[in-house]
Amino acid sequence: MKYNFIIFLFAIFTCEFSYSQATDSIVIDSTLTNSERLFTDSINVLNNQNQQLSGSRNAYNQGLEFVKNEEFEQAIISFTNAINIDSSFSSAYLERAKCYAGLNNELAINDYNSAFALDSLNYEPLYRIAKIQSVSDRKSALTTYNSIIKLDSQQYKAYYEIGVLCYLDDNIDKAIASFSSSIDINKDARTFNDRASCYRKKEKYDDAINDYFLAITLNSDLAFVYNNLASTYRKSGNNEKALSYYTLAISKDINYALAYNNRGSLQIDLGNSIEALSDIENAISLDDRYAPAYNNRGVLHHQNKKYTKALADFDIAIKLNSNYAKAYLNRGITRQMIRDENGACNDWSKAKELGIKMANKYLGNDCE
């Protein structure tokens, strides 16, 4: 009996213990320390930022695809979405500016400025601003290029672009100085070529020839350098070398219409009509909108007394370039041959207006 009672008490104790194990809970301290809370918050912020960056980059990449397909309006929308998500995304401003350029240059310049403000180590936005300005406001473009040089005196490209603008403004000495500054920093074939062209314009033929050869030393595959070298030899009176270098230019680029035309023009001067016509017609077949080739073919027809054909070619040249002074002069000479005196005088007057001094001779002798 006593034994049974002990077993009974043990059973009760066991059941109560088992029951306690099943129902009692342990209080867990869920309080985080400040450092733990800050760490958790930082992780959340990073996750959010990563999501935003991912969305911005996806929109940017989509914009690049639109650009590749020349869908610029859609590209602008995508780049704008990228910027709205991440306002510090300099590349998105840069690419959107490229889309605006030509459509809305003011918006393009604004975006280029934003891109540079966000990444002042990248000068591409400033170069692109200057390119826009150079179309209508060369003075502003010069200011922008000079500001690049003030930021980084080793920006040889800025010196080069200043040289180009000075050449276009007929400030040849300043152009030479700028090209020289560029060459001092970076010796480049195109820069030597352009400085040579400045020397050629100043009739410093030896300096020009020297620079053209330096350009060839740096890059022997540039057909236009051989063409320019040939033209310099021609101006200096060395027709044999001129002919050989025009030929070399064509060997570097068999589709070089300008070199064919120039060699054809030299052949006219040398009295080689058959070779001249072949070269000039090659030039026209390669570029049927190249006015000087039609003018030169007109000269050949005139020499062969084919005046109707000559007039047709001069007409085409003038239609392609309404300010083509030599074509007006030549058409006037051909019109005189067919007794169209009024037409001849009108053409010579136009040639004089466009700066051809020789026109004065014809106007004085044959026109009232």
C-alpha cells in the first residue's frame, strides 16, 4: 500500500513537471543596443539605396538602347527617369544632353553643365558645350575652351580646338600658336597637318612641308595629309612631286574624291586632257555633289570648245554652291564665247562680288 502511494505521488509529480515544461515560457530580452540598432538601420538604408540605384541604372541602360536605335525622344524619357531616381547620376545628364543637342541646345547646355558639376574630372561636357557654341558664337566657344585650359593646362585638345576656330576666323598666327601649344603637350598627326595648312596659307611652304612629313611619320595612313602635301608642292611650283603625292593619297584611299579632283585639276594645267577627264569623272562618280569637280569638267569642255556641255557643268557647280566664285567667272567666260554678253557680265559681277579680282579685267574690257 505504502509502495503504491509512493508510485502515485511520483506519477503526479512527473505529470506536473511535464506539464510545466509544456506551458511555461522563457522571457527573451529583445532590447537592441544602440550600435546594433544603427547597424540594422544602415543595412536598411543600403538596401533602399541599392534598389534605387538599380532602378536608375536600368532606366539609363534602356536610354542607351534607345540612342542606339536613334529613338532620341524615348531615350530622353529614360534618362530623365534615371535622373529622377538618382539626381547625382552625372552620366545620365551627359547622355540626355547629347539627345537634346541640335533639338534644344539650351537644354543640352544645361545638362552638360549639370554633368560637369557632378563630375568635374570629366571635361567632355565642357568640350561639347564649346562645340555647340562654335556653330553660332565662336567667341563663347573660345571662352569655354580657355576655361578648360585654366582648369587643366595639359588639355591639348582645348588648344587644338582654339587653333581650329582661329583658322576659321582667319587669325592664322593665333592658330599656329594654339596648334603649337597642343603639339608641345601631345604630338598628333592631325595637329601637325592643321598647323602645316596654316603655314601653307601664309605661303611658308617649307614649314608646311616639314609639318606634313612629321604628320606622316606619326601616321602614314592618313590620305588627306598626302593630298595636302601635294597641294603645297603644287603651290610651290613642284608639279612633279605634287602629282606623285596626289597619286599616293589615292592609293591610301581609293574612294578619295577630293584627291581625284585635285589630280585632275593639275592634269588640266599640265595639258593632259584625257587623264584629267578620267580623274574628274572618278571624283564625280564618288561624290556627285562635289561642286569643284563639275567646275573642272566644265573647264575641260570649254578648252575642247564644247561650250554647251561646259555651261551645263558650271550650272551644276553653282546650283550645288551658290557662292562658288570661280564657277561664276568661268561660266561668264563661256557665255562670252557664245555671245551671251549680258549673261557673261552678270556672272563676272557676281564673281567680283564674291572676291575674284580677275573678274575686274573682264568687266573693264567687255562690260559697260
